[in-house]
Amino acid sequence: MPEAAFDETIHAPVRLRICGLLRPVDHLDFAVLRDTLEVSDATLSKHLKTLAGAGYVSSSKAASAGRGDARQITWLSLTRAGRSAFSAHLQALREIAGSSAGLSTFDQ
């Protein structure tokens, strides 16, 4: 179990949800993340910039075989530091809530 560490950067609701969505996958398309969160491009970009600045999220661009134009897809991933910080933040929330039982699915 990670050592608890409350993280103000992650704790903002949209950023917390971004980390939660990125954690179980290797990478996620910007558009899928935006649509899942139901936020604008600008809002998602702002929160991703904050997470990237902290070293928690990385992005890469790649051409899409399914597209007929030159636009590229932006892929987003939690970095190793991001995964560690998110786990530590979840542990801190468990401690704040006063229970570590029954929440083991967050540790996967």
C-alpha cells in the first residue's frame, strides 16, 4: 500500500477524474477523455497542462489510420510519477475518510 500523500494538484475534481480514467489504461485519446468528462477542449487542455507540469501526465501525437486528413490523435498517459502520486492521494483520502477496508480495488 502506498504511503498517503494528499496532492492538491490531483485533488481538483476534473484532474482527479482524469487520473482515475487514465490509471487503468496505457493511454487514452484526448477526444475520448474530453467526451467522457463532458468538458470543453479548453477545459481539458488546461487541466492536462497542470498535470503535465507536475510530471503526472504525458502526451504524444500519432497519425490515425482511420482518418483521411493529416490531423493527428493526441494520446494521453499517466506517467510513473503520476500513477504513484494518484495512489498516494487515494490512500490519503482513505485515511481522511477513516477507513482503508473495502477500497482495495483502487490499489489495482
